Amino acid sequence: MEDVIKQIVDAEKQAEARIEKAKEDAREIVLKAREEAKLLEREIIQNAETQAEALVEKARAEGEEEAKKVLEEGNAEIEELKVKATNNFERAISAGIALVRGS
């Protein structure tokens, strides 16, 4: 009978040891999962920041290109207006000279 009781006590101790080991393993798994989640979160944030920077850079470059086109178009229009103004000025002078000669 003593042997049976001793075996039961030993079995209970082994069961408790296994339970404690399982609890410790579970704690380690949770800690490892948290660490991996933090690493994954950092990686996702870093990727998002990199993509955001790339989008901002692309938008900036597109904006600069558009501004350059607008400036070029504006300069071309200014040149056209200068040519028209010069032509109008020359015609006005010619007309003025013709008036002066005619009088």
C-alpha cells in the first residue's frame, strides 16, 4: 500500500512539474510572440515610412516638373507678347512718321 501511495505522490509531483514546465513554456512563447510582433510592427512602420517618403518625393518631382512646364509656357507667352508689342510699337512709329511726313 505504501508503494501505491508513494507512486501516487510521485505521479502528482511529476504532473505538477509538467504543469509548471508547460506554464513556463507558455510564458516563453508569449514573450517570443510579443517580441516578434514588435519587430514586425517596426518593419511595417519602416516600410510605410519608406513608401511615404517615396510618394512624397515622386509628388515633389512631379510638382517641380509641372512648375517647370508652367514657367516655360509663361516665358513663351511673354516672348510672344514681346514680339507683338515690338511689332505694334514699330507700326505705331511708322504710322506716326507717316503722319508727320504727310502733314
